[in-house]
Amino acid sequence: MNRNYELMFIVRPDMVDEDLNKLISTLESSVTSAGGTAKSEVWGKRRLAYRVGKFNDGIFVLMMIEATGAVVHEVERRLRVTEPVIKFLTVRTDEELKRLDKIKKIRDSKKKASAQPAAAATAPVTPATPEAATETPASAPV
Amino acid sequence: MAEETKAPSAHTGASGGESRPERSGGDRPERSGPPRGARPGGGPGGPREGGRKFFRRKKVCKFCVEKIEAVNYKDVRLLAQFVAESGKITPRRLTGVCTPHQRRLSRAIKQARNIALLPFAGRAQ
């Protein structure tokens, strides 16, 4: 039962790149070893909206994790003890993704339904068949 | 734009009262307490205002129009449009956002505040 999570954390700004990468890879490996996938992107240094523990800016890192809740719990625990990490936020995103998928499907099916009569009305057999042929592969990657 | 039938009236009473009928016109079931008794708000113009229509230009929900489905805490620029200078979330009657989107928006703003992308109070730098 893998769920999708988005974990964003802020690291103190005076941290070097290699240490940051080491930290990220440690976290990622802890996720993958427990049977999940993790993908991270570093947003870079940004100004914080308010002071967090004596810092006015920080390095933002976003991690997309697909794992069980226990794994994420473990990652959060690690973040809490890691000294350079000053703030983190985990958001569960699988319900949101499900909803977005549903909406996309409804929109796509509506588009297909409105395109079909147009294709049929347009015309004689020859242009219609290649049109129908291009129609189906276009809707396939849903 | 068709509903913009406001006559440029100079009554201070009228401009002060604008906020109230606006409220009852916008969210229909909710705040029906004060406006119902005091002013004939919501309906097409009260006789007190000299036949002036109460409906302001119907604000449309930005999310519904542009079909933005996902309101993420990460797009600060979008969220900052719905936050006042003081950092407070602007009410729905001023921005014209529909209820489900306002709920999602407010959730996203609170998440953004927690992760220091938006301030809790004070100017967003």
C-alpha cells in the first residue's frame, strides 16, 4: 500500500553542496532500502518569510516519496535529529493525485466525445479514416 | 460588465453600505442575519438607494475560469495574490473565489506559512 508523499525541508544556508548531497542520498537510500522510491530536487537558497532559528534564508529541498507511512515516519525522525535541517513539512498527495487523474479523465473523455461527431460529420471516408487513426493513439497515453 | 449599473452616486451612505449587500449577494445562504432586516440587500435595488442595483459586477472565481485544479502550497506567486499586505488571507467576498477553491486555497496558504514560504504576519518579502 504505497502512498505518495511530498516532503519539503529547509537546510541552513551555510551548508556546503557535498554535505547536502550526502544528506539527500542518505535519506533516499533509507527510503529505497525499505522498499519505496524517492526523488528529490533542490530548489536552492531562498529568502524565508520569517526568521527560523536565527536564519533568514535557507536551502529548500523537495523530495517526492512513494512508500508506506512507516518509512516516511522514519525519514521525518531522521530529519528531526539532523542538525542542519531547520524545518520540514510532509504532505500526503495520493488523494490529490487521484482526484486530478479523475478530472483529467473526465476532461479527456469529454473532449473525445465532442471530437467524434465532428470527425464523423466532416466527411468522406478517406479523410475520416486517417483522422480516426490519429485520434486513438492520441488518447492512448492517458 | 452588463451588471455594472452603478450610478456614480455621491452618498457616503451608499458606498459604506456597499459591503453589506455585496455580502448577501455573494454567499447566498451564509450571512443572512444582518442584511435581511436592515437593508433590502441582494435583490435588485432597494427603494432607499433610488432604484440602484445592488449587484456589483459578479466576480468570477479565478480558479474556475482558468481551470486551475491543483492549488499547491509551492506556487507562492499564485497564493500571494490571495493574501493581503498584512499576511492575512483575503475573504472570499472580496476575491470572488468559489467555496471549494477557497477551502483548498486556504489550506495551501496555511501549509505555505508553515514552511516559511509565506509569512504569518507582516509583509511578504
